[in-house]
Amino acid sequence: MKTKTQKAQPYHDPKWLRKELLRYGSLSSLCKVHRFSEATVADYLSRHPEVKAQVQDLLQKPKFLQNSQPAGGAEQMRLATLKRHKQKWTINELEAQGLPFYWDHEWLIKEFRRLRSLGAVAKKYGYKPGTLQRYISRQPELARRIWAVREEMRSGQIPVLVNVPADLAEKMKALADSTQRELLVETIHHEYEKRKRESRP
């Protein structure tokens, strides 16, 4: 026996639902304006946690009461719920929800390769380095990929480091153990170009 396909409703789209909840302040008001059954919408959200997770903070209290919540409490709840129900994100989705871009692991790997350090990524996009590091530490697969990229970058620098003066080698070693990897790369290239000039007849 075939089941009847449910007609798509606007509230099936979390972006639309979030916008309307912000506009009308509560699920009850939204349903009255759009003539939806509040029970039907609530039932849909209960059966689709991936949608509910993206509007959970707006379902806690009516808009006019949201300022009475403890600072950061609703936001922390929203982030925790989103993490639990949705694992893979695109940059557009993250930007629409006001979430950190590094939740898109492919984006983070790409930016890490380009900027050559997590500290540089954090600085460029306004994240706290410690927060970014803690996030990675809680994602074993992501941490493994970051480590692999880091080793790849280090191995690519080995030929240039041959016969580097002792004082410069110590400086490079110190930088290699910090978040200033981009400075290390600049130092290596500077020394490399200097040696090339000195070796010319």
C-alpha cells in the first residue's frame, strides 16, 4: 500500500522558519499569521530534529522574553543542539546560522594549507586560537588530517633547511613549535634567496 506523499510546507525549510520566528517572536504567533496548525508544526519539528536544531533557540521563549535569558545560555544550547543533529556543513549554511566557519572541515583544511598555521587562520577570521584548538582536539578525524597536512608542509621544507647556520636553525626550531609558522616560512625563503644571490658569480 502506497503512502501519500506529504506536501512540502514553508516550515520544512529551516531558513524560512528561522526568519519567521524572528519576525513574529513565537511559534504560536507564526502559526496564527500563516494559518498553520501549531500542533502540526510542532509534530513536524519533533520528527525532524535536524530542522528543529536550527531554530531551537527561538523556540525557547517568545521574542520579547529572550533578553531575560542568561547571557550566552540560549546560544550555547543552540550550538550544542546543532552539533548533535548535524555533522556536515557548508560555508553558506554556517554563515546563515552565524556559526564558525571551521565547522566545515574541508574549508578549515583548505585555509590551513593556504595560511600554513592554525594561529593564522584564527587571526584572519577572528576566532580565539584556543577555541579553535579545542574544537580540533574533540574531532579525531579532523585532528588526524591537520597533523598529516602539518607533516606534509614540514617535509617540504627539509631540503631548504640543509646547511642553515646554527643561530638561524635555532630560531626556526623555536618558530616551528609555535603558532607563527607563516613567519618560519618567510624566514626560510629569505635565507634561501640570500644564499642564491651569494652563490652567483
